[in-house]
Amino acid sequence: MERQVTRRAVLAAGLTALAGCTGGAGSSGGTTTQTTTDSTTGATSTTESGTTTGTGDVPVAESQLPLEYTFNELRDAVHTGARKDAIPAIDEPVFVSPDEAEVDDEAIVFGIAAGETVKAYPQQILVWHEVVNDVVDGTPLAVTYCPLTGTALGFERGTTTFGVSGKLVNNNLVMYDRATDSWWSQILGTAFRGQYEGDSLRGHPLVWTTWGKWRDRFPDTEVLSQETGFLRNYGNDPYGSYNPKGGYYTQDSTLFDTLVKDGRHHPKEVFVGTRGQGGVVAIQEAEIADRGVVPAGEYLAVHHPDLDATYTYHNPEGVEFSAGDTGIVGPEETHRPDDLPLDRVMAFDAMWFAWVGFYPSTEVIA
Amino acid sequence: MISLSESVSQTRRSIDAAIRRWDSAAVIAAATVLYALTYLTAIGHVFTGARSFDLVVVADPLARFAQSTGTFLWEPIARVDAGIVGYLFSPLNTGLGLLLGVLVGLNLGVAYLAWRQPKACGISAGSGFLAAIPALISGSACCAPVLLVVLGIQASGLLLLAIDVALPLGVLLLLGSLVYVGRMGAAGQAA
């Protein structure tokens, strides 16, 4: 593994993630999750809880998410990919019913099911905008997507909105909040410049799946409309294709230098990454799909066959679950993959280079 | 040694002559349209894959048309779907495409005229086209260096700077090339 920039020496990410660490760069943990289940849809939603401790309008987590770089190192690693707001965020999203959706069944969508609300955000729209400032089940959320790292994450945004700074770190989206113009790394979920420097956002996991699978699972879902307020060729992904996978999404190269080069896996291979109470772990997505259930330290990754997606839970007690014919078999009963009696954690798909770049000390399961 | 003003005068005479002849005028018109379409396709404003016949205009076109989305790129204010072909109309990018197209067209038209003059020498239609290449490349320089992504090239500061200056450089090359071929064309006519 070749490091591209120096980084502060840190203990293994699992140690830095211990709850109750002191604040500041490099500390982490303490973020807890709360899972709610909607009675009508059966959908579960998870929120990283915290308090509004920062100055201004952005609700931040109680403690900082894991970091393996100083803020100076992150700022030094910034590249400019575009001008600020040249990639315009969607501030007034419009949603339509599945019948009105202009999305192919095999197209990628990022789904969220929270309380009474079920929504799908087509990748073919987010690839042109990267941020949607939305409200989901009464909570203002920024739904974010970075095509260059293949990462989709939701964040609470409070009373402000987020925009696209045009900057990249490790080829990953750097957002800015319109309250203070602080810079937030999407994958780190943490601000590394500005008034909120050192604060982490409260994340909401999104489900990376296809439109056909999401619609079949949630027939009453809403879907983001192409009426974004901007005119784009939404049928075209300027970077490549996910169906079939091609272009940038399979190339060895990245647009800018990566933070580290780690040749253990293809740079664009998809891993499910999580960072929080149970440490920093990356699990090969294909491994999860193959085995159905993958224990990973304090985490448990479960494959949802209907959605071909991963749900990840915090499992500090190491309760044993296994993949059965009708669901996930637990000690007492069988559960739906999206409804295990555990706290769901913030986990997301990411290209290998992106995850290992930000978290070189990550535990890897492949 | 011929002065700049003389060169410009000769070029103007060559352009006038090229416009008056139907065959060279046709070359200018065809090259202008073809280049403008190529440029608009390169920046993604003309594309295939539309699914219907439709016209959509943004809510506030006057406020939107001058919003930059990258180097020499501006927000489209209307979308026209015509069967399988779609067109995102940005007045500034369409104007820029036509301006570049006219420069390429004049280069080719005057070069064609010079080629048709038996006593003109040292000139070929290819010279005008070669000068157009930097401008065409610059047209692909989208806001998130998509061209580099497509080609799998890792970006460097120098490369990004080169993309930024490619369009003005292309215009300069087209103007220089036009003066060059214009002088040759005028020489051919005088002889």
C-alpha cells in the first residue's frame, strides 16, 4: 500500500472508534442509532442520533466520526473538479408516482423508507446534481451522491441546505453548507474547513438498488422527477454506465490522485463500508450477496435478495443469524433482512480506492 | 514583408470572393453547420436518446441563460425533444458554437477557393480543419472534466489549465489560419 500524503499516526480505527473518546481530529465513536419501523410499509429507518452542538443551522452528531487524517492534510488533498455550484443541487425536488416515472427497471436508484415516507432517487438524475435538499418523513435531509466514488449517503441538514463545492478529496464529493460555507467530506461525513470543522453530520443510510426492485418492494413509493428546475440529458450518465457496468465505473484510473494506493482489490470494486461504534469495516459486496449474512466484528451485514442490497446492523453481543430460505434466521425467529432486531447502522456502498483511501486502517472482509 | 493591415485586407477580399462563389459559399455553410453541431454534441447539448416530441423551457430563462456551469459552458434554458434527437438550448453555447463554426467554415471556404485557383500553392483545406481541433477539444471540457474521465486520464493542474485555454487558443488558431489562407487565396486571385 502506497501512501500519497502523510497522515497522522493513529491507532487502529477500531480503537479510535471507542465511545467517549475526546473530541478533535482522529477521535470518533459515540454515535448511536435509532431504528423505527413503519407499520404500513414495514420499512425501517435509522438515524444517527446526536445534538445540535455546532454553531449555526446544521445538526451535528454527538461525537466525531473516525478520521485518519488531520484537517490540514485533508485540505492539502483538495482538488478542484468544478466551480462552486456548477453542479447545481436540487433545492425544490418534485416527486411523481411510479406510473409517471421515466426510469428503466434496471436503472440504479437510491431508496429511503422512513416512517410514512418511501422515496427513490434515480442515479441518472443525481449524477447531474449530486445533492438533493429534501424533507423525508418530516426531517430535512440532504440526499447526496458522488459518481466518482460510487457513494450515496443521506444527511440531516437542519434549517440550511447543502450545495456542491466543486472540490474533491480522494475523488470524493465535498459539500458545503449554505449557512456557513463549511466544507464537508461526503464519505467522512465530517467538516474539514470552516465554522463546523471537526463536526460530523448525522447520517441516514440509503438503499442502493434498481428501480424495478425498489418499486416491487414498495409499490407506493414516490420517485424523484426529472422536473428538477434544470435541463439535462438525464438518460445519459457522462461518466459511464451501470447497466451494463462500464466506463469510469470499471476503469483502473481515477480522475485525481487517491489518498492511498492499495492494490489488494480493483480500485472500483464495490465494498460496503461502515464506520462508527464498532470500528471501521469494509465488506466486499459480492461476499455479502454470496453468503447472505456476514458477521464483521461488532457489525452484521445482511443481503436483501429482493432488493439485491445490503442492510448492516450493530451486533455488539454477537447474536448469531444465518441466511434461511424464508429470511434471516435468528435465535428465536426468522426476520426480514431489513427488519432484524438490532440497530441498523450507517453503511454504504463505496469503491475500494475511496474507502481505503479515507480509512487505510480499515478492517477488510473479502 | 507584408503589414498586418494588408494581410487583413487580403483576407477580407478572399472571404468576399469565397462568399460570392456558390461552391465555396456552400462549403462555408456546410462546415459552419457541421462544426456547430459537432461542438454542441461534444458538450452534450445535442444528443440521441430522446423519447418523444416535446419542448420545455425553464421557469426564468433570463436569469438562467448566463449562469456558468464550467469553462465556456452555460445553463440550457430550453429542451427540445424531436423523436430520438434531443437539443438543450443554451443561447451562449449555441452562439459560441456558431461563431466557431463560422470561423471553421471561412477557413475551409477560403482554402477551397484557393485550392480551386490553379496558381495558388502551399495551401490545403486541411489547414483550416487542423486549426479547429483545439476548439473542438475544448468543447468537451465539461465542468467535471468528463472528457478525462471518459478517456481514463488522470487530471493534473497543467492538463486542466490546458483544457481551460483550449477554446480561446482554438479561436486564435482559427483566426491566424484564416489570415494565412486568406493571403494565399488573395495571392492566387492576383496571379
